[in-house]
Amino acid sequence: MSLILGIESSCDETAVAVVRDGYQVLSSAVASQIAKHAAHGGVVPELAAREHLTALNPVLDEALATANVTMNDIDAVAVTQGPGLIPALLVGLNFAKGLAIGHHKPLVAVNHFVAHIYAAFLDDGHGVLEDKASYPLLALVVSGGHSSLLLINETGEARQLGCTIDDAAGEALDKASKLLGLGYPGGPIMQKTAEGGDINRFNFPRPLTGSAGKPVAPENLYNFSFSGIKTALLYHYRRECEANGGVFPPELLKDTAASYQEAVVDVLVRKTIAAAREYKVRGIVVSGGVACNSVLRERFEKLTPKNVRLHLTQRKYCTDNAAMVGGCGWHAFKRGEFASFDIDSFARIPMIAKVPFI
Ligand code: KG4
Ligand code: ZN
């Protein structure tokens, strides 16, 4: 039995978790900084770093206490190395190094993007990942920083089928919410505003799907683009403001949010299902912060082909957390793949040719 302490600080959540043998989450403590960044309409990297600095110790104490363990019981410290905001990542990484050195534990470096995929298997996914019949697996990672489709085979080799060529899906929702004056973070606010709204009232574009009558170039078949939807919203907003004495009519908010969210969800689901069919996958993983979205979840439940197993990440593990870091890190720990104490953070996602958890 091994206990891994996971540490996550890539963006605006300070998180520490204790995970047993890769899957069983004994604790997952998260301190959200959302309220601190809301006034700025988005995450301010230096502010995030300072907040991590003060939050890490209490969040660590909470994670250990909830799991009913001490640092002596921990076998390794796993930490998010990147991708993410460098000032924020550095705080968590250095905290993890200090803990590991001080308590004589090995350090394990975890890729945040890969950890998001792994989050779908926390608690009870053990059998799925070990079963060869679960592959190929198609993972859709949709968060504030990523929109990516990764094809994973039974040996863990991975191939990126597509990614966003401009904004991430979460970013598209965050920016729309900001434009409509609804606040930050946009994903959950847009979802709430859209409830009961008419998804067909306004026609937002579905970029790179061929729906506008323009065939999709082969290289963009599984790529995403969300900036066109955002621009269409800006024009819609301006048009309605001009027609209504300079104010966006509040009675249009619900239908606007519903139609906009529908465009984002429609593109994500349509492309994922098309890739699932083309590559004859056995499972679809949906993960990352946007995977919290109820409309996205319902749509996948409805449209995933019957012979394909849907792995919807539990909502509590969709947004940034350290359980996914501790769980994912366990696999590297098991293989003795430890990080040296001079590793640095990285901001951008590297090419992923192999996932470490298979
Ligand atoms: O995974 P995450 O916590 O951080 C990154 O790694 O980026 O994802 C945050 C993103 C934000 O863009 C947020 O608006 C979005 O996830 N999000 C949602 C929902 N909850 C969070 N998007 C749509 N619907 C939601 N319910
Ligand atoms: Zn994330």
C-alpha cells in the first residue's frame, strides 16, 4: 500500500490531496481563489502566486487531517510541474520540493493536462485502465486552458487528434460571460444564466464543423476554434445595444447564454463523437473544468454510441484538484520514476506521446 501526497497550484486553486494506491482518494482539499480574482475579471498570475503561498500550509494540514495521516505515512510527494501559470506553478513546486527534502520522500512530477484525463478514473477506475478491452480510449480535455482530443492505446501511447487553434472552450465561456457583464468564472455563470433559455433563438457559428457549407480542411477535422463564436457574440451584443438605446436588454440574456453555450457544446460533442467513430474507440473520457457543464454531460450521455463506454469525470474532480495529481503520480512512483530536486516549471503543454498511467 502506498500513499501519495498530491499538490496542485497551476492556476487559481490551491489543492492538496492524499491518494492511496492511485485511485482511492482519502482527502482532496481545495482552496479556491475565485473571489480574489473576480474583481479583475480573470486570473492575475502574481496574485495567484501570493495566494498559493499563504494557502498551501493550511490546505496541506486539512488534507492530512481529513485523511487521518501525517507526513510520516506519505510515500512520495507528487506535484504539478506544468502546464500552467509559471508564478503559480513555482510556488507549488517549491513547496513540494521543500516537503520532500524535509521529510526524506521522493518527488514525482505530474503533467497537469494528463492528470485531468486521469481524474476520470479516480475512486473506481482501476479495473478500466487495466483492462485491454477499454482501448483505444479517446480523451476530450476541456478546461480554461485546453481543448484537446487525445487518442490513447492499450500501451499508453497517445496521439493528439486535434486541439484548439485559438481560445480554449472554458476561455470562450469565460470571455462571453465577461462581455455580457455576468462575471467570473464564466462557465458556471453561463450555465446558470442559460437554464430554461431557448438554444435556437440566436444562431451562433459552429467553426470547423462544415456547418456553414464550407468543407473542413483535413488538418482541422478534429481541431477546435472558438474565437469566431466569441466574435459573433460581440456583434450580437453591439447590435442589440444599438437597437435598445445603448443597453443590452436583460430579457435577452437567458436565450443569448443558452444559444452561445449550445454552440460551444455542439462543436465539442460533434467532433468527439465523429473521432470516436473514425478511430473505433472503446471509451470516451470527458474531463477538465468544462466537463462540469450539465448540458455537455447530458449531450454525451445521449449521443455516445452504445458500444462505447463513456467516462464522465465526477464533477468534484473536473476542475483543478490535487487528487488527480496524487493519483496520476502514483503510477510514476510505482515505476520508480522520481524527479530531481532541480526541476523547473513549464507553461505550455509539451507533445504527449505517452500517458504515464497505463
Ligand atoms: O480545469 P480547470 O479548473 O482549470 C484549468 O485547467 O483551466 O477549468 C476551469 C474552466 C473555466 O474556464 C471555467 O469557466 C470552466 O472550467 N467551468 C465550466 C463549468 N465549471 C467550470 N464551464 C462550463 N460549465 C461549467 N459548469
Ligand atoms: Zn486544469
